[in-house]
Amino acid sequence: MDSFSTLIRTASHEQHVEAETSTFMSDLLGGRLGVDAYARYTEQLWFVYEALETGAGRLAEDPVAGPFIRPELLRLESLERDLAHLRGPHWRAGLSALPATEEYAARVRECAEEWPAGYVAHHYTRYLGDLSGGQIIRDKAERTWGFARKGDGVRFYVFEGITNPAAFKREYRELLDGVRADELEKQRVVAECKRAFALNTAVFRALGEEFPLSA
């Protein structure tokens, strides 16, 4: 029988590919969009991570979610440095969430408050994605818009506290495999992973509508 981490990875594979190959992401990574589109995307990430990390402290003692709360993963401070670089010192004044982002952040907050195992699903889809595919985005952003390597503008993608990402991801998957939940609950977590990817894809779709490429 497959391990829980394998189950999660395979079950959400289709949504994962859909998110990664969205028109907005393809255009952004293909250098066809300006830095403004990148900044707008970074703003949307702020709302999602604010929801993820505001609830993290409260979950640190939780038997299910607690083991996943790792300070070296936290991204909010890095996002804020990036936004200050991208939008200037008064970036908060112009910050606005797309309706799709509001829905995503609200669901993360709801899980953080009411369903720790569901929170793990969102934690997994975000942080493991950032550690993996996020590095491609960082590399493209540095080359396309001239950000300093691992500097302001791309700090969100730089995990300074994780020296060996491969080992960290292996350890993280072991935590998933040891998660304290019965089979029914695990199925619910897998479904929530799929939902997390769908919410993320909806944000990409909305960004694509805001930044359409002129034909």
C-alpha cells in the first residue's frame, strides 16, 4: 500500500500540473509580462501566507499540525521585504486581494482555526511547492527583471534556514507518513490538497485576466 505522502503527491498531480502550466505562469516565466505582473502576484501570495502563518503559532502544540510548524519555512517577513522593494515603503497602502485570493486565504484561515489536518494539506501544497518549483520562478525573476541573486524581490523563494532542501523534503514526507489520522481523515486531507491546488489555480486565472497578453 502506498504511503500517505505518495498518496497525496499522486492524487494532486493533475491539479499541480494545471497550476504550473496556467497561462499567467507561462507568460510570467516566459518573460512576456512586466515586473508589475510579478509584483501583483507577490501581493496575492502575501494574503495567503498571512493566513497560513498567523494561525501557525496557535497550532504549534497541536498533535496533528504541530510537527509541521517549522520556523525555517516562514515566508511572511521575506514577502514583506520583497513587496517593499517592488512597491516602495508604502506598499501596504496599495495592497489588495483578488476575490479568488480572498477565497483561498479564507479557506486556509478556516482550516487553521477549525481543522488542523486540513491546515496540513495547505501547508504541504504551499511550502513544498515553494521549495521545489519556486526555485524556477526565482531564477527566471532574477534573469528577467534583474533582481540581485537571492536578494530583494526574490527573498520569498530563498529559504536561508534550509541548507539541504532534498533532505528537508524527505523529512517532511516522513512527517506526512506519520500523521495521526485514520484512513477516512487521510482521504479528507487528500481532497483538501486538491482543493488547495484548485484555489491556487483560480488565483492564476484571475491574474491572467488582469494581465492579458495583447494578441
